[in-house]
Amino acid sequence: TELLKDPRGMSAGWLDHELAGSPDIKMSNLKATGDHGVDVSQQMDASTASCLVGQGWGNMLIPRGFTSTGHVDSAACPTLTSGNTGGFNTNGAYLFPCPSCGPAADQVNALAAAMHSCPAFAGRIWLDIEGTQYWLGDTDKNRAWFQDLVDSCKSQTMGCGIYSSQSQWSAIFGSSSYSYGNDLPLWYAHYDGVASFSDWATHSFAGFTPSIKQFMGTTTLCGFGVDQNYAPTGAR
């Protein structure tokens, strides 16, 4: 799939080769109890945010805050502002790292500074761990760089979490049991179209306890491209 090369981030479920966005999956069957929200990689306006909230997706909005080319995404703060205007309950931002661009701390610090200066930001930074092609080609080097990333994120005043999947974690770090950072909240990707953690027993890794599940990716809601997410009420 082309999403293997997509620098937007948030595609670990596709990289698991799961089928997302199938026309056979009815949205009315997905919305079980719990909280539902979206993550996005493009700038969202307030009317789209309001539409999403009206359709029941207003519990979380997580835009891309940092890109694979090594810079803060300028669309993040306007999207968060639109989300607040449209009525989203909680938010955050995801950092799609660039290990070949320089120190992990510099990337975390850049995003943290941008979010501190964005009045609409009130959530945590999610570290987007996927795509071996974006990493350093060596599991030991990947682990060392990731550990700096986690440590730098933990040093910030806002919260920190991890986004990944079992297959991506293993491919980047060499083992699904590698456990650095597993004290952080986990947002995992598995595109089975099921808004629950019922799959966690077979998709668990690294000793994490999940907080959010990305259960469908690259779908269109309110005329806007989103990934769809579930969390038990209050768990994130």
C-alpha cells in the first residue's frame, strides 16, 4: 500500500496490513460505548470540527504536530483552535519523528514550545513510532534514539504517550518484548473496525496497557480525511 511511504504518520494499522475503510463496515456498528475521536494530518476548519462533533466524534482531536521531514507542523495549532471552536472535548498532538534529522530532544523541544504557545492545546504529546524506512536501519541505534525521545518527552510539563502497533514496534526495535517507555499511555493501531480493546490479547506488545485504539484509518467524515479512534470513557 502507498501508505507505507506516507509521511503523514498515524498509519501503523495499515502497516499491519489490516483492511481499513471497507464499504462493508457500517459506522453505526462501530460506535460502541466509550469515547470516539479522530486524528488528522491536514488543517481542519471550525465548520468541519463542528460537523465531526455533531456526528459523535468529539471526544478527542489529535493533529500532527511534527513531521517526518523534521519540523513543527504549522497546521497543528490552527486545527486545535478549530477543534475548540467546534466543541471537541480533549486534544493532543502527535510527533512523527525524524531520527536521521538530528537529536530526539531537539524535536521534542520544538514541538513542546509550539504547543506551549498554542492556547488551544490542552493534551499530551504522542510519539508516533512506525515505519522502519524513517528510522536508522539498526535496531540498537533505533532503541538508543527512541530512549532519548521518550526521556525528552517525559521531561516536558505536558503529558506524553506512545502510538504504535505490535508489528511496527517489533520491526523497529527488533522485538515485541522491548519495553522502554511502557509506563506511558499507549495508543495502538489495529484496523479491525471494532471500537473496543477486545483484540488486545493478540495484539499486545512491550507490556503496555492501552489507552486509545485507532480502529480505522484513512476514512472520510464530514468531507475530511481522518483516522478513527476509540478509548474507554475517561481512559486517555
